[in-house]
Amino acid sequence: MDTIVTAILLGIVEGITEFIPVSSTGHLILATEIFGYDAKTWAMFNVVIQLGAILAVVVQYWRTFWAVGQGLLRLRPESLAFVRNILLGFLPSAVIGLALKDYIDVLLGSPMVVGWALILGGIAILAVERFAQPGPPTGVAQLPARQALGVGFIQCISMVPGVSRSGATIMGALAMGIERRTAAEFSFFLAIPTMVGATALELWDNRVQLAAGTGVVGWSEIAVGFAVSFVVALAVIKLFVAYVSRAGFSPFAWYRIVAGSLAVFLLSR
């Protein structure tokens, strides 16, 4: 299959799955397996195009970021608290991610790990939906520092492909008593520094190959995948927040269990 067509398909998969709790990385890994792509060839691409989906958050919530930026210039407590919570949520994954990068890279090449992680993650979502008692509506800036840091540590679980970064952070937030909309939006905002850092690290590690243009996947494929994931994610974000505010996360849990079981069955044959 032409590499540009592949980039478009993977960009669509990334845009749809980045913000819903089903694991975009896991789906990209399974897509490379199902369609016969070489996982190692597309591993860097799969990380970098996630930044395209994350850019959709900036566009969707530009008014929030604009207000925070203005508040920072005036040293408003609410804006300072917003930035503090994002940094606290990002810190654990930055430290642990760097320390375990080589091990994580090995897991990224294991579709069977993805299958089991989808199943176990689905069960975890059902448990949180059943027993968690979210508090009243607040906002990211109103979260206590300990809750923001706690969500940050939970986000580290998503380094296992198939767990889902959004799923881990949203479910962790719900388990700590944060209401649904704030949990989802905190997960979105937390994705920005997390994926900027992951993308920068991935591009640095592959700088020689990209500069020489010797790889199968180059800047053209990355640009196409980036653009496609951005457009698709922009449509998904608003729909997702509206849906979970009304219906909850259980449908995604059952999808994970079914998809994971199917993946394990097919990969075991």
C-alpha cells in the first residue's frame, strides 16, 4: 500500500481514538498488525501524529488558554492554579517516561500486550463507573494540587500500550471524586505537554534518519498523518464531551473488552 494512503488511514485512526478511552496507540499498533505494516517502520510516525490530535485541543479550547494567558500576565490566582495543576499532572510521566523509555519502546512492538490491556482496561472502566462517586462540577483550576499530581501518576500506567492515556487519566480522576466534564477536560489539557514532550523526544531520536531522508516514513507521511489526525480529532472532541456528560463511559468499556478479546483471539491463531 502507498505510504501516503497508509498515513491517511493511521491519521484517521489516531484522530478518532486519541480522546476516547480506547487507546489510540493501541489501535495504531493493531492497525499496523492487521494491515500488514511493519510496526518498527511506523513506530515514530505513530507517536508524532498524536501531536496533530492534541493540537485540536488547543483550537477547541482556545478561549480557555487565552483567558489563562491573560490571567498569568496579571498573576491571577485562578490562572496560576490552572498552570500549576497541568504541570503537576505532567511531571510524573515526564520523569518516569524518560527513565523507562527503552522498555516502553519494546512494549510498543507487542500487539498481544495491547489486546490484554484493552480487556483489563475495559473491566477497570466498568468498575470505576460502578463504584466511583464524582463530586460537583468545578474546573481544572479548582482541583487541589494532590488530585492533579495523583492523576499525573495514574497517567503513567498508560505507558503500557492499550491502556489509553485518556482512559487512565479520566478514570483516575473519577475515582478521586472529580466530576465527568472536568475529568475529561483535565485529560485533554494534560495531553498537550505530555505529547509535545513525547514527540520532541521521538523526533530527536530519529533526527539522523529524517534529515537524510533514508527511511520509508519521512516528513511527507508525517505531515499528512498530522493534518488528518488534527481534523478528525477536532470533530471528535466536542462530540465526546457531550456524550460522556450524558451517557458515561460504559459503552467504551464494552467496546474495549470486545475489541481486545478479538485481538487476542486473532493474534493467538
